[in-house]
Amino acid sequence: MATVHVRHDSEIRYLRRQTPYGNWLDGAFSQNAHSHPSQRDPITSPPQGQGKSNWIEEKARGSRHILDVAPFSLWDDKAHDYVDPTHDNIRWILQAYNATAVEFIAPFLLIATDTPSLPEHHGQTSLTIGSTPVIFTSPEALAQGFHSGKPRPNANHYVDRLMEDPLKGNYQAIPWTQPSAEDAEKVWGVLKDICTVHALNFVWPDLIIELAEGQRIYKTESLPPRLGGWIVSYHHGGPFWKSSIPMARRRELTAASSQKDDTTNYLRIGDGIIGPGVRVEGAIIASSAGVRIRDRTRVRITLADRSFEDCANVYHPDGDAGDSIATIQERYPDHDWALAKLHPSVNFSNSRVFECPQITKLLAGHEVSKHEWFVCDGMTTGKIAMTFQGKRWVGGKTSKDVIVDLSSLEPASVYFGLAPTGGAPDLRAGICGAPIVHEKTGGIAGFFQFMDEGGWCFAPQLDKLIEDG
């Protein structure tokens, strides 16, 4: 069985236990071993289920988590679409989870309950119910307005609901299937003549168009309501992916005590080998290390460029009491990637990734959508789950920048993260740079870049890095 490496820092390891609504798979279903020799860890090594897969079934849609014991599925493989839960399905959820409310807005089930874990699951929560991603919340948070959907766009008065789809007969989207580059170009071909676009967000069934700030004035009911079958909404003025969530939900998702980074210096304990997800620091900002990559004889580790904007030296775990481990050689600022050359004395192995499978390869953009669920382990959060939800093309770093030529842009993958990160900017910032890994294949879909308070996040796809060798 493969070795699973868990964090030395006790507060990171206990974070999910302190947050019952995000306490999923802390290692109980995998063989235990630390990244460095130490005593057996009782919270990650119960004897039951050792070595099992985290998934009963894993696919592009309709995956079923190992803790999903629902006697039904809300995903229809033949129709390639979700189906509404029946009265019997709802009754089962209410009884099994002692729930006060159940909402279904595909692809998410929202369950309000004080007991998100079934008795036989020992405090852990499932990632799916009925092969559908599930979000557990408290009845109090739901009553105070918590919702599981995307942020709400602010300019839908621009929509002319009587206008016919300009792409009717030319392109028709398939439910829960992302547009190809050619399909996205067809959408862009319509938009470039009628509006100034900052970003396109394809998250089925919605296409959210972020209009660039200060570029032009739009008349009410002047823009199309559908494009290629996508339901179009518009956002104008300020960033779209900057939502807020009720404070009650924040308390559910953050640690009971003051959260701290994993500041362990893994170079100075055990065998002194470090790997993805360890704490790294530049001049002032700390984040998580990425992975070791090779182009023939050129070896680099990946980092979050934003954390090293004014610094080329990389320290672990910090620049005060830590060690200098690498020097940045190349940067991809539009992708938030920095590539650093390791110092000869530093041992860095991709096999030391925390609570994730052995890393095998970089996934091209078209490969990412073949998988529904990914995991990511950063130095502030430990392991979190991320479900792939769509694609985003963006014209620049600010909402004033515009898309000039779609063919020159690589899309970002849009995810929804189920994790103890809501309402805690320091947690979300600290995981930046960590690899997003598919559990079954070990393929890397990207490097963590952004998460809003509701859990929506995105990361540039890796085609550019792959093309560069």
C-alpha cells in the first residue's frame, strides 16, 4: 500500500475535528505513516477501513464517496444530468441525518442539520449524498441566509429575455460538459461585437459574463439571455468572485482555537526531505510549496508567484529561523506561477505530498474535466476537497482589463472547495501554491490560487507549463 504523509503540526491535523461540517477523511481510510519517523498517529490511523479507496465510484460526474450510504442516486448516466430528489429521497435524508431542511440546486445538495456525521462514521462527513456533492450546514446558518450557490451577478437588467439565442443552430452546449476551445470561440465571436468582456465563467448551466469596468455604457435589456444553450447573466463593476457568507457559517468552518500555520521545519527532523505543501516564505508572505518538475536537466519547484513578487529567495519554513532552500529563476505572473531552483543541499521529493496520492504527472486542460473530485493540502488547512465545476477565461488581473483575443488565453478551472476555510483569509492565502491532485491518478490539475468566502475557487490550467517543457 502507498504511504500517506500527514502533517507534524497537531493543530492542522485536528482542524477538521474542530469543524464538524468540514471533517471528511482525515486519513482514517488510508494506511498511516508520517513523512518523518514518529509515533503512530491515533487520529489518522483507526484500524477499520485501512487501505480503502476514498470513492466507491469516481468519474466525471456522479461520483460516490465512501461514506455515501444513500439508497439512491441523483445522477442519471444515460441523460448525463441530475434528477430531482423524490419525496422518498428527501424523507431518507431527513431521517438519516436528523435534518431540518434539504435544498437541491444542481449539482449541490444542501442539508441543514446538527449531526452532519452518521453514528457509524465516527465524526466524519461524506462528500456526496446520492452521488451528488453535499454541503452540510447548521439550521441556524440556513435561517440567517446561507446559500450554496455561486455569487450573484449584479447586472441582469442588461438581459433582453425575448432575444433569440444568437448561436442557435450553430452550437448547443451539452449539460455538465465544458465548452471546447472552438465552442468558446463561437461564444466570443458574438460577444466581442456587443460588449467589452473582462472574463467568461462557464459553470453549467450558467455563463456569467464579467463586463470590464469603465469601458462602455449598456442599455437595459440589450444583451442576449442565452448563448449556445448557456443561460447568460452579466456582472458589471468590481470583481465577481468576491462573495460573502453569513457569520454563522464562518463559525462552522473555522477552527475553535486561533489557527496557526504548520511552521515545522521538515529539513531538520526525520530524514530531512521536504515535499509539496510545506510552508515557504519570501520577503513577507508565506504560502505552500508546489511540486518538483523537470525539463531535461533543468529541475525546478513550483511556487505561488504572488508570494514572491519582491523577492527571489525562498525560505522554509520562514526567513527568520528557517533555511534558504531555493532561488526563483522563471516567473509566469499571469498564471501566478514562479519556478525556483533548489539549492544543492536541499532534498525535495514529490512523494512527500501530505495526505494526497503520489504525484505522477501534470494534467492538460482537456484532461481535468474528465474527473469530478480533487484534493489539495496546504500549510494552513491540511487536506481539503475540491470538485471541478467549470472553466474561466479572464483578460487580466483587474476588472478593468479586457479580453482582446480569446485564442491567446489559457482557461482556469473553476472548483468548489469543501474545507474549513470559510471567512478566514489567512487560511485561504496560506494554501496558495499547493498542488491540486486527482486522488486516483495522481495527476496535477493546477496550483491553488484563489478561494472566495463561499468556497468557490479557480486555478489556471497547466497547458502553458506543459508546452514549455
